[in-house]
Amino acid sequence: MAEILTKLSSDFKSNTILGFCIALILYVANGIRISLGNSLINDWPLTELLINYQGGFVRRGVFGEIVFNTGNPITSTTLLQKFALIFCLIGLIGILIYQSSNLVRIIFTTIVVFAPGGLHDMKAGGDFPGGQWEYLDRKEIWFYSALIIFYFSVKWFSSRPVLLTGIFTTISVIMILHHELFVFFALTLFTVLLISKKTKLRSIEGLLAGVFYFFVSITFYLVYTFHGNEEVSAAIWNSYLPTYSNVLTYPGGIGSIGWTIAQSHELGLRIATEGSVLFYLYFAAMSILLLLIYTIVKFKDKASLYLALLLNSGILFSCLLLTYVFWDVGRLISIYTFITLLSLNVLHESLRKSEATGKLRFPNKIQLSEENQKYLILLFVIGYLIFVSVITRVPHCCPQPNEIPLRSVFFGILD
């Protein structure tokens, strides 16, 4: 009887925490209030999504080419983007349900909602009704959806390597055609997954890995070669005129196709330096800290922890490389947060499946003790506090610093 009561109490506690986490995500995400018939995406993201192949094959054009061949590309773009948004939110809740413990669920929810660039911050831009979603009406929402597909593909099809590699390859190729930056995340994740498994060069798994690398590399080479120029961007822009001139008032994202890498770098450098670099470092460090704590809590043994840290470092390094041409620094921090969080879950699920089938490269698991976990978390927290202390300074006297506008904690969540 005591065992039954203990189990019921444990299940109630677990389900209560899970229910609270889901309710918090849905409550914050309620700001979307999607109306499918009478709302459009913000001007710049809309034109970025409308890039098509009417001026010839060019990077980022696959989505726009699809909607261009529908009856109304403006409406189709908005509907598809909202579908991706809903898919992403449902996928995040689905992954949350499969988290291994209440502590992991709490940290997962905290990152999704409150990390820099999380759901709470996503109410700061864009034109979705009821909320301003500058992050989620951009192309990266499809990145997150792709990683959610990877997660459930590993969960359901790990015993069918041909199908699984086919899904990874197809989705990665489509995402690179959608936006070339996905190549960095796809290669990093797939390589770490490959390292974690027993894979012989002359085997079906080795052949499948070669297929993945071949198609991903060729796709990236093509989008890099056909980077685009002013003539191509003009042809794309003219393909929507005069039919949609009442909606499309300036080229926006379409015009960015004509930018060279040097121009993108110059713009990114100017935007980063016009503001406070320490401002961006502060939020980037906060995101890194939250993800490191999540990694330590989720990956219990040393081998899997090292792989998770390798994956985290690879994605962070990729984002640092992207700062050369990527000028939306806040968005890049948001991308790092979600890409890393979702990729860590893909890795964890892959390790679990590989262990069950005896394909784990590091089968002798040395468990990380709770004491060591506490020390690591404490080390990262103290390191973050030292970092913040080093990059900031409290004036000892006069004049007083400029006022820092702070949002109300309570109303900031509700708004």
C-alpha cells in the first residue's frame, strides 16, 4: 500500500510540474493569437520569404518559388509561416513531454521561455496579431521545425538507417536551399551523431554518411556559387509587380540578395559596433550558461556529457563564424539558443537508441556523480558572474549613469 501511495504521489508531482511547464509555454505563446485570414508578416521578413527563382537559381529561393506558383503568394507565405510556427510550438511541447525528469523539464521550459531570444523576447518585433514576433516570422523558424523532425525521426526510425539518413539528408538540403546558414548546424549535429556510434568506413552506415555529406556539400556549393546580384534581385522584385504593389512597398529582403559578402560584413560590423558589444556579450553569456546547466543535468555520464559539450561548442563556433556576415546579433543569439537546445535533445535521443541496440561507441558509461554535477553547475554560474563583473563597472561617484529602462517583471510576462 505504501509503495502504491508513493508511486501515485510521484506521478502526481511529475504530472503537475509537466502541466505547469506546458501551461507556461502556452500562456506566453498565447500572444500570437494567429488569425489566418486577416494578417500579414512584417515587411522585411515577408520579402525575404518571397525570394524565388524567377531571376534564375539563387540562394534562399526554394520557399519563394513554391509560394510564387500558388494563387496568392502573399497569403500562402503567411499561412505557411504560421503553420511552421504552430508546428514548432507543438514540437517543443512534444519534446518537453519526453524529458527524463522534472528538473530537466523545468530547465527546458526556462530556456524556451526566458532565455535570450526565447518566447518572452519574441514579442519584440514583427506583425503577428496580439504580439510582435520578430524572431518567429523569419526563416529560422523552419530551422527549428527541421530539428524537431530530426528528433522524432531518431526516436521512431533509429532502427532503419536508410530511412533515417534519407530524412536527415532531404530536410538538410531543403533547409540549405531555404537559407544557406543551416549547413553549419546540420554538419555539426550529424558529425557528432556519427562520432557517437560504432561506424565502420566500409559499411552501410559509412556509405549513408557519405551520401549525407555529399548532398549537403553540393547543395551548399550551389547556393554559395549562385549567391545572387542586383540583376537577380531586380528580376525577383519585378515578378511580383504590379500585382502585389499594394502590399510590397520596398524590396527589403529581396534586395539583400544583391549584397556581396563584403557588404554584409560591413553592415554587420557597423550595427554591432554602433551599439554596445558588451550588451550582446551579456545576453550571449546568459544563453550559454543556461544551456550548459541544461547539458549537465540532462547528460548523466561523462562520455555523453563530453559529446554534448562538443556539440554545444560546435554550434557556438558556427554562430561566431556567422557574425562575420550576420548583422542581426539578437536573432543570432536566439538562433544559437534554440538550435543548441533542440540539437542536444536529438543527440540524447540518438545516444539512448544506440545504447539499446549496442551501437554506442562509448559503451562503458562512467556516471557523473551528483556532487560533480553540483560543482560543474557552480563553476559555470560563478564563471558567468565573474564575466559579468569584468565587463561591467559600477561608478563610484558622479555623474550618475544614464537611466536603464527596466520592464516590469509581472507585466512583462503578461504583455
